[in-house]
Amino acid sequence: MEARNLREMLAEAKDTSELMVDLAYAALFFDDADMADEVDELESQISDLVHKMRALSIIAVRNPREAEAMSAVMQVISAVESIGNDAVDIARIVTRRLGIPRQLVLDLMVAEEVSHRVEVANGSHFANRPLGSFELPVVTGMRVLAVRRGRQWVIDPGGDEILNPGDVIFLRGSPDGIIRLRELAGAHEWHPPQAEETAALTDLDRAVDTIVEMKNLSEVAVGLAYSALVFRDRSLAAEVRQLEDRLDEMKIRLELWVLRAAGDEVDPNTLRGLLHLGAAAEDLGDQAQQMVWLIEKSSDLHPVLHVALGDTDDVVVRIPVAVGAQVAGRALGDLELPIEPGFNVLAIERDGRYLYRPRRHVELRADDRVLASGPEEGQTALAELFGWRMVEGDDDELAYEPLDRRE
């Protein structure tokens, strides 16, 4: 159903741009031109949304005060559009056959989360059954981002969405679940790329490691930027600025490693692909910084930003670890939060610093503050794991109280 107002359009545009980035990186991983083409199709959709949002923003302004607040909305709209454009640039590495080093594919394979695309085959387990009947986050560790049916997109489909033969499902989650997922969809067997024995670390290896870190940091920067706008949090805005600075430095370092690798008889097309990736990741950080600039410079953010960015398919929560909580002292990998209750940890605030995209071995401590994104219906279960009960606070906002608090 077409979005009817600015809030809905902005929420849809944000979700679409993030989906485009996921698909673009997945197209690289699978060397899948069809998946790259999906990014191009979504780019047309987001361009149409951006045009409509800008027109609505201009029409809605009635006085100078509203003009200032609405200019912040238009800045976010421009950033969302640029994020989509960065995704297109990444996908074109595949469609223009620039290529990427095999080492990069192997590094992406060991990421904690990957994106995947699968078509529902006639007669498969998925065919003609509702999405919610499979409990995919539990069975495969992957969650559905969108379904494409012909030229129609269903972003963040509900559990009652019936899967038809020919539907294309887009998911994100643990790479360990891909084989089982493809079995359920009736897709052909897939074998993950295998690592080869390598000699000493090369300049190309260093370039690949830099790209992987830039990818991770740019995605965290965008996630933290949206969170900073939702919470109107200057400390998160400051962290985004630091990430953007790091991305700038890493791009310079990447260029050095690529130039040095050029003398090692490396296919120049793969090096061009690395440079394109680096430029896109660095620009993602720039767009995140543009959004958080609003937190520091504007004291009167338009309420549509808070509502639209906080009311998308996933909610962003900032939750402390209570003393004696189930999660205290346990490693993130053992908790399996992405499977149940379906939340992914963006960052951990500890002793005044942030740990970005913490790895599976990181243990949560009492008094840590965790920034995580996931489904709204999973908030209650997440709060209980962290030692809290969800209650309604001031202005109908959700708040936490200790689980052992007496009524």
C-alpha cells in the first residue's frame, strides 16, 4: 500500500535504503547480477519517494519557524537518498564486472550477519503458506527483510503474508542458516566458498581487512545516526562523528594498500572494486554525520523525524544490564539474541565509551548500556533478559523497572 503521509514515506524510504545496502553487499558476496539489479529497481522506488517527500515538505511550511524545522527533515531526506545511491554504487561493482578479491568474499563469509536472496519454488515448503508458520529466526537464524512479488515490494512483511511460488524473499542473519533456508524454499544446493591456505599477509590482505572494517563501521554509523535522532542524544551524535573521522582515515589507508598491491601482479579490476567500495563506505559515514549534525545545531527538530525513524519495521532500544540479569556475565554469542527475541546489538556503552558491533565473544557486564534494534513485539522478552519489566512511563513512553520490584 502506498504511503499516505510524510511520516510513512520517510519510514519507508529509510527501510528501503537500508535494504538496498544489504542487497548490494550480498550481490558482491554471491557475485549475483540479479541481486544487483534488485538494488537498481529499489533506487527508482526511493527516488519517487524522495520527490514526493520534498514536495510535501514544501507544502507543509506555513511560517519561518516551521521552515527551519522542516529544513532538518529535508536534510534527512537527502541523506537517505544518498545512502540509497551509495548502495547502487556498490551493486554496480557486480553489474559492471569490476570484481573484488576472493579474500574479501571469504572475509564476508565469516561475518556474524549476511544478507541472502532466495526464490520460492513451486511445491517447496514455503509455497502457499504464511510466512509466520516457519519461525525463520528460530529455524534458520535469519529474519525476512522484504518479499518481491513481480514488480511489487512488501517491505517488513507480517507473519500472515502468504508466500507464493515465484516470490523472492530477502533475508538477513546468520550465514549458518543459508543452507536450511534454501532447502525450505526449494532452491538449488549452495556451497559456501572455502578458504585456501595462504602465505604471509600481503598488501592486498591489508586492503581487504580495511574494507571489511569500513563496511562494518559505516553500517554502525548509519544505525547510530538514526538512533541519535530518535533519542535526540548528543552523546550518540558525538560517536557518529568519531566514526566518520575513522572512516576518512581508513579510506586514505585503503588507497595506500591498494596502490602497493598494484605492484604484486594483482588483477587491477579487483583493485578498482576495492576503491569503489571504500568510497561508498566512506560516503555512508558522511551521510550519518549529516544526520547527527541536526542534533547539535538544531534545538527544534521536527516531530516527524522522531515518529518516522522510531516507528519503522525495527525499533531501537537503549537498555541497561541490571545486576543479576540473565545476560550479565554471558557472551553475546551464547545469548543468541538475534534469534530470540530477535534483537541485534549495535553497540555497548561501557565506562563512557562505545563498543561498536561487538563480537560474539564479548561478555555483557552489569551497568553496561546496550543499543539494539529488533522487532517491537520482542521488547518485553528483551527487557526481561536484561533484568527489567516494561512499564508505561511519562508521556506514554515505555520505561523499565526492576523485575524484582514489588507491586
